[in-house]
Amino acid sequence: MAKDNETVEPTQLEGLGITVAPAENGDGLEVTAVEQGSNAQEAGLRVGDIVRDVDNQAVSSASDIESRLADVKSKGRKAALLRLENADRSRFIAVPLG
């Protein structure tokens, strides 16, 4: 966890086509960029969305997301369920895994 005067660099998750950084309140990861034409864009992820859960498990770092995605793939599933929040709603989306 970064201290108040530290900045945390965003992390690109190439498997999803998004870049994330820790959410301001420390709960989840904020999407800071969505790659054009990526599975994430096609599934509806937008800049500003907060990723709270992947496969019904809370995430607090990019490595958490990568680990959850690897678990989903190892189970032979073709998509991962993400719980997202933004300013006006909470929603679930299924993102196809490449």
C-alpha cells in the first residue's frame, strides 16, 4: 500500500486490455485506460470503473486480478466475471479470456 506522498504507477493488464491503478479509497482497482478493440472494451469496461471482484473474489492489486484470471483459465472457463462500480451504479460483466 502506498503512503500518502507516494504515487503508484498504473499497471497494464495485457490479457484484458486495460490499465489499472489502486482506487483512491483503497478498495479495488480503478480502470485508467481501455485498449481499443480489446475484450474489455467489447464487454463494456470504461475508464473510471472500479474493479471490485474477479470471479467473486475481492481484488486489491493488479497481481490479484492476474491470479484470479489464471484460476479462471485453469478451470477451462472462457470468460471471467468482474464486479465493477462507478459513480452511479454497480454491475457485473463477463469478459472473454483470450
